[in-house]
Amino acid sequence: VLARSQELYKRQADKRRITAPELKENQYWIMFILVVFLGPIIEELLFRLNFKEVFKKKWIFVVITGFIFGFMHVILSLSNLSDLLYLIPYSSLGLAFGLIYYETNNICSSIMMHMFHNSLTILIIFLGI
């Protein structure tokens, strides 16, 4: 009985193995889920929700969280000084998300906008535009 169950388990495990092309295809889905769903949720909770109580004034909150957002996106891929120019678009996006959250007082609004932005970015990358 034990030998039979081990053989059955081995056959099922062989069926579950993912081939290299399947893994590559699955990587796109994993990237999509991380970038479009998990990233915006985690980042908005981290950069917006946690700082709103610390920075009570609207523009201080918006500017500081926007620049922290931009800095965190740029610092991880910084290879030379000219890469610091990427602070402009990332911080601008962070400013917009911060303003949306501050005006609506609803973290879901900035999360949804962040998801929408990342969805468009991923779509452009996948389509090769």
C-alpha cells in the first residue's frame, strides 16, 4: 500500500511540474499581480496612510510623502548621478497620489489611481509601445 501511494504521489508531482516556457509565462502574471495589485496597496498604506497623522498640514503631507515615494523608487536602481532626474516623475506621481488621498480622505482612492497608473504602464510594456 505504501509503495502504491508513493508511486501515485510521484505521478501527481510530475504532472504539477512547470516547464521553462510555462514558468516564463507565469512570471508575467506574477509581475502583473505584484505591480498592479500588491505594489499599490503596500506603497499607499506605507507612504500615505502612515504619514497622515504625522504631517497634519496638507501641503507638508503631500510634498513630504511625494518625495519619499519618489526617493524610494529611485534609490533602489540608482547607478549614477543622472538617475536622480527620475525623482521628478516619481515624486510628481507621489504628489498626485498624496493629494488624492488628502482631498478624499479615503486611502482606496489613491490605491485605485496607483493601480490604474501601474496597469497602463504594464500594458505599454507588454504591448511594446
